[in-house]
Amino acid sequence: MAAQNWKSRAESVLSQFINSDDSLHVKSFITDDVAPSYLQDNSSTNALSCSYGVYDRLLGCDCIDGAVGHVGNGPCFSVVLAWIKLALGRVMRMYLSNPLLLALVPLFMGVGLGFWIGRRSVSSSRCYRANIQPKNHISLWKSTTDFVLVLFVNVSAHLFHVSRLFQSRQSNDSELFVEERDEVTRQELRSQESTRESGVDLKLVPRHIAVIMDGNRRYGKAKYGNATRGHWDGSKTLIEFTKWCMAEGVQALTVYAFSTENWDRDPAEVSALMSIFCKYCEELRVEALQRGIQIHVLETESERVPPDVREGIDRMVSQTKHCDKFTMNICLSYGARGEIVNACKKITKEVLNGSIDLDQIGEDHLQKMMLTGHCCDPDVVIRTSGEERLSNFLLWQSAYSELFFLKKQWPELKKEDLIGVIRGYAEGRERRYGK
């Protein structure tokens, strides 16, 4: 009760600085995790807050617990940090929505910078011609004004960068997550039960299909004018594709969701992708439990995954371990070269520890060290969008896989495309393994 009162008081204080639109985000900042220990109810479990909203990560603050993500642990720090985020957001919104400010701020920045450079040049020239040094009080005044001007230029540039980030985040969040649309999509996916349509003998159906889900950004730009919207449609296609595979008798599916190279993309897009992972980990866990899907997340640089996404992943993986109807591997922060390097490191440790002799190392042993050791290698690798390369995906495991390159973008994929691949594999491909 005391913790709840503390949260109510903090929300009341914050409401004085924000408008009605911002008030929806107050509770995402004030959580039980940052309340004093004597105000928390030890009998309840503090759920980890996961809110990638408009202001989230604007100042580098992830939605993680106080011990890891906050500089301070007290409630006052939480209130101050939340107020700074909301106040900065309002300032940026006013700036972006006012044409006069958009014109004057860069103008004043240019005038200030020009005045500073010109003043320094004139002062230096006069002192040089007169062969004298400026007086102490003049030098002090000059140093102070120079410092102020430099500070002004740097702060203005920083605010401009933050304004672009704020505008991008606001657009991405409002377009990515629309609760009414999401609920309609959930109902459609639950009602659409897939049936077996290929007619291929089950013995000839590929046991394991791997997919490079390419083309989400191009699809989003073409259809919505926004690349990040394509990722949301791509996640819907993934759920449908999984149903199609299960209906056709496929036993395992591996999807390339996020590569180690993808971390170098625009921060706004990376944040949007992490938002999708965080939001739908729980829904995927529920669907997997209902359908008997065992989920594995394959990572080669796991330390780069945000803590809130990590919590959802760990829960999803641990609670689906007993499922045995279908295996789904999600490659997240994954690179095939990194996977091979990590496997070699594990074997090296075994040799140094004396648990294995050097002559005992072979392909079978290295195979066990791979992240896909729990399932067979993929019979088929599919890549969408028309690109014809593996892009650092399952390089070891796809040595003898049949490759299919489809012209469609990933969100455009239909069940007939999968059926075409299955029929092409069963009827048109002969796997000789070098014999």
C-alpha cells in the first residue's frame, strides 16, 4: 500500500509538467523497481517493466531494474530522470512543430558561430600588430564568452540530433504498435488453421527448413513509406509460415531474425526491432505452449541483447523445453562465422583441460559444438527478396542444403510459395552428397 501511495504521489508531481498525451507514459517511468525497499511489498513479485515508448532510451535508459540500469536507486532520482525525459520531449515537440523556430534556431547558431570566429580573428590581429598582450580582465571576459559560445553550439547540435531521434521514435512507435490492429491480427492468426496441401509423401518432405527473412524494410518503404513497419508485417508472416510448416509435416524451422551485422543499422530501426522482440516474446511463448513448439534462441553475441529482451527470451525458452511437436530456432544477434569461432574455442578449452585428445577432434565433435546440435542440419534454405547469398547464416550446417531464392519480399510470402519449395525439393532435387 505504501509503495502504491509513493507511486501515486510521484505521478501527481510529474503530471504538472506534461500534457494529456504524455500522461499515458508516466506509469512506464514510475515502477515498483525504483521504490525504496521499505515501501515495497516483499510478498509480490516485481515484474520487469518493458516499455519501448516514445521517450524510452532517449537518454540511454533501458527498461531494466534499478541495480543495473539506473545511476541512482532512490525514488527522487527516478522522478528527476522521468521529468527530464518528458520535459525534453515537450521542448523537442514544440521546436519541431513551430516553423519559426525551425528557421531561427539554425540562423542564430550560424550568427553566433560567425561572431565567435570573427571576434577571435580580430582580437588576435590587433594584439599581433600592437605587439601587446590583452589585459587580464579582457582575457577573462573573452575566455568566458568563448566558453559560452562553444557550449551553445554544442548544445544546439546535440538538441538537433536528439530532435531527429525523438521524431523518428515517435513515428516508429505510433505506427508499429496499434493495439486495435494488433488484436485483430491475433484473432485472425488464431482462427486460420492451416491444412496439408502439398500432397508430397511425408518421407520426402524436408525435415528442417531454414529461412533468411529478407525484404522487410523494402516492403515497409514500398507499402507504408516507413521501413520499420515492414518488420511488424514480417513478424505476422513468421507466425503464419510456422503454421504452414507444421501442417506440411516439417519437423524444424530456423529463422534469421537479427544478425550480428544488424547492430550497425540506424539506432531507431534497431530499437524498433528490439521493441518487436520484447512485445511479442510473451505472445509467442503462449502460442508455442498451445501448439507444442519447442523454441531455441541461437546467439553468438548474447551480451549485446538488451536485458528486457533477454528476460522474455529466457522465459520463452525455459517454459517450452518440454514441447516436442515442432522445433523452432530463432537466430538473434547471430553470425555463422562467430558460431564457428565459438565452437573452436570450446574445443580448445577441452584440449587444454585434457578432457579430449587432439586426434579425437573431427566433424562430428565440431557439429556437437554448434548451436544447432539439438536438431539435424537444414535440408532446405530459403531466402526471400531475390538476393542470392547466405549472408553469414548457418555456414557450417548448410554445406549440403538445397537453396531456394524467391523473388518476393518476406511479408509477401504465401503458403503456395512454401508448397512450391516443398514440391521442388521432393520432385526436382537429388541429394547425392558428393557420391
